[in-house]
Amino acid sequence: MAERAVDMAAAPLGAAAARPTFWARRRSRELGLIWLFLLPSLVIFLLYRIIPLVWNVVLSLEFWSPYRPARFAGLYQYQNMLFYDDAFWKVVGNTLIFMASAPIGIVLALGVALLVNQQIKGRGVYRTIVFMSYPVMTVAVGIIWQWLYNEKVGLINYVLISLGITNRGIPFLESFQWALPAVILASLWQVIGFYMIILLTGLQSIPPNLYEAASIDGASAGQSFWRITVPLLKPSLFLCFVVGIINSFNAFDLIFVMTGGGPGHATDLLVTYIYSTAFKLGHFDYAAAMTVANFVLFVGLAFVANRLAGGEAGAVKRRA
Amino acid sequence: MDRRRPHKRGHWPVHLALALISALMLVPFYWVLKTSLTGENIFAYPPSLLPHDPNPFYFVDVWYAIPFLRYLINSVIVSIMVVVANVFLNAMAGYALTRDFPGKGATIMLFLSCMMIPFQVTIIPAYLITAKLHLLNSYFGMALPLMSTIICIFIFKAAFEAIPHSLVEAARIDGVPDWQIMFRLIMPLTKPAIATNVILSFIWSWNSFLWPLVVVRDVNMQTLPLGLSRFLSVVEDTTGALYAFCVMVLVPGLLIFLLAQKEFIKGLTSGATKG
């Protein structure tokens, strides 16, 4: 405050004699303000994104626990991870299966988006209902679904038995065979609305005269879907896929509540395995190595998906 | 004949398909609501599809059996901190990014690349950093990582850029200081961006589970999701109280979403497409 008062007093004096200094000072004050405005956000992202990323790499090259001083470990943790930990590969496999379920959800969501995109009454209501599961607390979603999957009185088993598909309840979440698909279904239920919204936005940005021109040229509905809709939706499809990959990180809440990673490691994903390795067993160094692997996997898949989408999505991103 | 059909045909097949999909999406909500009102008896097979003798007993039960109010207050405090910080910090950063300054390109690149780092991947060092800052078991520690959101910074940036430049210039010529231009002139003109940011950050902090799970050990500091998962581990999953608790946790989030879904969806999609 005092500083400003001095500035105010000095400005009129200097203004007549040396205009450039006035503007220079004003400019530098402005720059200071700009950085002041950016500072809090920058500090937060530095503290909770950039530094952790680097620290993870450092930690993964050490022997470290909260009670021991750090020692350089070289690639010991990575060796351990790649060659001696069977659970790690099981968990990577589960994570990949989980990510591979994203395209199924995206195709379903595309179907819903095409339906909702028609000029029909009440489409806003349908859209709201399909999307409603997305903003819901994931922990609650987990509890709801483990209840639906209940062996004795769960709704899903009741329906299956009533339809004669099985004659006794299946303990979905305790079964090695069914636990992962069961969790994936719950996760799809939650995320499908988000896919739909992204695809709907994409559909609505396709100029309608393209379809008119195609139908005048005698294109069938199928042809205009594959030749117009799908190519123009590529960036949206790519985005959905990235959301799907990220969703395998968010699945932590769901898995923690529904199965705790079990039975065995049947539903353990990288996130849940990393969590239990670090915060239950206290092996922070090893968990850090797996985190690095997880991040590499994520970036690699996003890169490949971007390539498949023709790189357009990247262009959209960079423009902002 | 294929071409003639779309125009005059009734829409009932579309409605039928959408009604079916909606029903499937709503079943889990219905089922948890039903159980919260009636409970379930594992020996009474088959489960009744309609609520049989509904009563609010389990809701009362939850209120007395667990420190619901404590969880609620904790959740509300953390969410308020996150929402307020988000609006101010993101608006400030977004405004700064509309101006020209050396290092602007690098800053934007930094933000965009931060967006490619999922928070879950930073969890171990983030925990260690929070411990070093002596913020474990504190509201501030729970709120801090969520206090600024890159998507919302860019939403603010876009909103600021849409404001006519002449207006700002006029104010500046009149000698209005920058911070007053910000809060008196620009903030009121960016209400939609603010609304979007409030809703997004509220939902994110309200639902946040992994981070509080890591930084909070003290039972008195637990938020609703932590309380919910704790409750699940101590009660039989057949009791109606668990689902009553679920319903009580779901209602605020759903209400806010239903009241402000336009802003919510707009924020998510613009964030998703614009980076």
C-alpha cells in the first residue's frame, strides 16, 4: 500500500520529464501483478504435479522407507518389478483389460448418443438420466453395485435365476472369474454418460449439410455413418479413449470398496496395487517404481491413441 | 424407400430404446433407495422388487449410529475451501494468461503438460510433501491439491477473452487499478465461468476419496466418502442403514448436478475439447 502511494506521488513528477520510465515502471508493475496472479496456481501444480513426478523417479532408484535413510539402488526396484514380482504382471494385465473395456463403453455410448441426437421430444430428460451416474460419488457407486451383485439377495442374481440362466446365485465379487468383469461393468455404468456427452458434442458439431449432400448423392444411412460420422468424430472418440484410460486410475475408489483388489489379485489394478504396496506395506520405493511404469503406460497409450486419431485431437488441444 | 422413412415415421422405436436404456441406468439408484427404506432380510428369498412396508427407520439409525454430522461438517469445510480457492486462483491465473508477458508460452505449456499427469500417479510424493508441510490430518492438507484446476483456468481464460477489450481499456484509462478491474468489472461479466468452476470443483472435492484416504488417519477428520467406506467395513452389507447412508451422501451431489447440469456439462466438455 505504502509503495503504491510513493508510486502515485512519483508518477506525475516523472511523467513530464521522462515518459519512457513511467511506462517502463508501469509495465514492470504489471508484470509483477501477472506473475503474482499466476503464482498460487503454479505453486500448487509444482508441489502436486511436477515435483512428485520427478520425485517418483528419484524414489524408484533408491532404497527408502520413512524410517531408513535413502541409499542408491540403481535399477534394483525395476529389476524386482519386471522379473521377480508375479503380482505386478497380473496387475498390469488387469489394468490393460480394464482399459480395453473402454472401447466397449464408447461403442455403447455412441449408440445412445446417436439416439439422443435425434429430433425427439424429451431427449433432454434421457440425456440427463444417462449422464446422472457420472457425478455421483464413486464410493457410493461401489457400495450400490456390491449390493446388486450380492450372492443371496442381489438383484442381478435374482434376475439371472428368474430368467433361468443360472440356478443358484453367483458370488460375483468373490469369484476369480467374475470379479474383474463385475467391477468393469459397474465402472462402465458410471462413465458411459460422460462418453455420451463427449460424443454428442462431437455429433452436433458435424455440419448437417454434409448429410444432405450425401443423401442427394444417394448414400445409404450406413454409408454416411461410416464415411461422414465416424471420420469427423475421430477427435471425440480419441478423447473418450483418453477418458477411459484415466478412468482406470479413478477406478481406485470402486475397487477399494467392492473387492479391495481381491480375490487374490483378481481385481487389483496398478493404482490399487501401488496404494497397498506404499501405504499398507510401507514399500514406498518399490511403489514409486511401479508408479513410473504406470505413468509410462498412460502416456504411451495416449500417444498411440492420438496417432490413431490422426493427430487431430492433439491439434485441438494445443490450440487452447 | 430407405430414404423416405426418417421424415414421417413415428419416433416410438427410438423412445422405446431410450426408455429401456434409461430404466437400466436408473435401476441401481432405485435399488439402493428401496433397500434404504426397507432393509433386506437374507432369509427372505426372493427379494421383493417393490418397497415393502417402507419406513425412515434406517435414516434415523444412521444419524445416531455414526458421527454423520461430523463427516458432513468435514466434507463441507473441505469443499468450501476447495471451491473458494478454485474460483479465486483459477480466475487470477486465467486472467494473467490473457495478457502478454515473457514466458507466457512456457507457462501454458506447463499447464497443459500438468494436465497429462493424473493425480493418482503423484500420490506417494504428494503424501511425503504434505507430511513435510505438516499438513497431514488437516483440512488444508486435504484441500490443497484440489485448490486449482487447469481445465477451469482455461475456461476462465476463454471467458475473459470474450470480454470486449475496449471496456477494460476504458476502465484503465480512468485509472482503475488492475485488481479492481478484476473484481468489479470482469468477475461479474464471467458469471457462467464462475458457475461452471464452482460446480466442477464442488463435485470433485465432495467425491474425492483416495487423497483424503491417504492424508487423513484421524477419525475426527474423515469426510463422507471415508466414513461411508469405513461404515461398509464394520456393518453387515445387508443392513438398510448402509444404504440409507449412501442415499444421504448421494443426494447433495445429485441435487447440485440436477440444478446446474447445463454449466456442469458445458464445463466438462469444454475442458475435454479445449484442453
